Amino acid sequence: MKSVYDFLKTLNVSIHEPLIIAVSYGPDSMALLVVLSKIYPKNKIICAHVHHNHRKESDLEYESLKKYCIKHNFIFEFMKIDSYKNNKFTEEEARNKRYEFFEKLVQKYNSKYLFTAHHGDDLIETILMRITRGSTLKGYCGISLTNKRKNYSLIRPFLFVTKDDLLNYCEKNKVPYAVDKSNLDDKYTRNRYRKYVLPCFKQENPFVHKQFLKFSTLLNEYDDYFNKLINEIYPTIVSENMINVDKLLKYDDLIIKRLVMRYLYNNYENDIININNDNTELILSLIKSKKPNGKVSLPNKKTLVKSYNKIYFAESKEYNDYCFVFSGYEVLPNGFAIKQINSLENTTNYVTAINSNEVCLPLYVRNVMNGDKMEILGLNGTKKINDIFITEKVCKHIRNSYPVLVDSKGVVIWLPGLKKSKYDKSKHGKYDIILKYYKEEKNDRTK
């Protein structure tokens, strides 16, 4: 246990810091509760117990742990899972509910630390399972000694020791515990690795868990390096939750894959575990396809769409029909704004200058409608807005909601950011209305 004590010293935990400890009443977590209470005798110890409502022994374990905490002056916090989706217990749902409970306790006690009793055998099993199933670089790391969350650190000090080490500790120190018989049931994947695979590794090297910890640590170092690199690149290829394919494809395949995984994580968050290698490969194929349009169906009923040089989630960019009387300033559903300004700053398609005597006031800003046409500046005749979209490679998902400026007769005056109409004036022309189309920021929302 020396490695455990040495590691805990590096945390520099203040004596005033409350410590949240996840305790099931199994030998691993009971050993953790005792070890931490001895190392931090002056700290407030919060024993966090979850009744999974899955085994008949759970009631007795709850009572035994509660009595133990009262006897040793530990704060006992308890949560019982009343029901599961479809009335079926799953490890994933149980885990999610556990950590929701733990995070509430972290907030309640304003703690910086949550300790769990994952040990070296757990690490080996996790890595082997993920190698067999397939995962990401981060997944192959297995379980980390520490994980930095939003407002606390998740600490696993027992990765230095094995299950047998913890059982011996409990016996030597007369620590009470209960054995979960479901841990012996072969229907659970982890149990099969524990019973049949792990002993083979230990036969080759009794301290193999230390080798796996070194392996995990090394992979984490590589992953941290990649994360720093991805953090620098990501904002340059993703804007408004859309990937710029042209910019993305300038990077090597390894970087492309990591950027895509970051994009998926940002959209899935905790549900990222539902994304597998097959999903990722389909997305990469979509990105590299020479076809201008395509889509991939993903878990959680999400659809990733490719439209020209953009990749995006279909449901994230859908807006309802809209129509506003323009009165000098209007924030649009797409996050952009149109604002009347005093001087003609430039002559790009993001600015237009018109003569109010040539149009019918008031002006309106609305989404594109079927049949909309515009007389483009410098060209004879009219052109359909949809044809302009195709020529300008406007993504399909924003075409129906794209803003147009029209007068009171419905004449299209301006297609902001794309094309100007014949009503636009040059800097030396006669105009009295100047409009600007731009990305609206929070601090710009004043008229």
C-alpha cells in the first residue's frame, strides 16, 4: 500500500477539505474508506452509498454501512435507485445515476475530491475489454489515476494495488465488508475477464497491474499532447457547430480523426460512449467523399449531414418561418443581425446601400420563399434565389431559413452576404439607407 500512500501525499489535500468517498460496502470501497480516514483524520469524511435496488442483499448492506458510519463519525449520504428504463437494470444507467448523485454531493459539501475504489485489476480488465471491443486512444488508456471534472477531481488511488491486496488489507485490519455474488456470474463480460483471462496474465507476471498502469499513463500523456494540439486547431475548422471540410482535409488523417471525435464529443457529451468505430469510419468516408451532399445516421437518432464544404448535425440548424418589419435593427434566427448604419464602410455583399425613393417602404426581413427571384446587380433579367444558392454552394439546411430583404410589394432588394440587387448603389451613388449584415454578438444587442 506504500504506493497508494505516496500518491495521496502528492494531492496536498487541505485538512479543511471535505472528502466524498463512493462506498458500496464491498471490500474495495470499505478499504478505501478506512485508508482515507486514517490518512486524513481531521477531514470531514462523506460516505456516499447507492442502493441499486437490484439485489436482495442491498438492504442489509445499506444498514450495515450506515451503522459503521455512525460508529466512526462519518457522514452517511444515501441514494436508492427506484426504477430503471423499461424496468430493466443496466450497468450504464446505474453508473449514470450514481455519478449524478456523487456530483450533487460534491456541490452540497463544496468538495474538490471524489474518491472511488477502482484498483489495478479493474484497470487491466477495462483495457483488455476495450482492446477487444475497439475504442479510441483515450478509451485504451482504461482508468486514470485522476480525472479533472468541471469543479472537482475524481481520484482512484487504488490503481497501484490489486484486489488481493485489498482483501488482505481488510482481513488484517478487521474491516467489515460484503461480497456481491453477481461479481461471480459469467453472464457479465467483466466477470469472464476477471475469472478466466486475468489469472493468465498474473501467472506470467504477478505485478502485471503495474505494467498496465505504466501503459495507461503513457497513453494518457500522448492523449494530453493531442488534446492540446486539437484545442488549437478546432476553432479554425468549426464555426457555428459546422465543420469546414476544406480546412479539415488540409490535416493528416490522424489529426482529422481526432478533430472529428472532438466534434462528436461536443455534440454527444456523456452519450459519446454510444459512438463506435463503425460510426467514426462512416463519418470519415462522408467527409472524404467527392459527392457534394450526403448524410450518416448516428446513435440517439442524430443525423450528420454533408452539404458542399460543410458538415453539421441536421437538427441543430432548423428554424421556423419568420418575417419582421425592419425598423433599423433586427436579430435573425440564424444568429446574424441586420442593422442600419450611418456610413458605407465597404461594398461587399454584407453591406447594401439603397435609395428609399426606388423601393416601397417599409422594408421586411423574412426567410426565403418558394418562387423568390431577384434582379442581380450588373446582370440583365432575374434569377431564382434557389439557383443562386446552388451557384454559391449554400448548405441545404439553411436555404429555407436564409434571410432576404424585401420591400412592401415583396420585391427582393438584397440577399445578405450573397448577392446584391439592382437597387444597390455604389459609394458615389444616391442613397439614404445603408444596411449591414453581420454575426451578432451578445454585447451588440443594443439598438
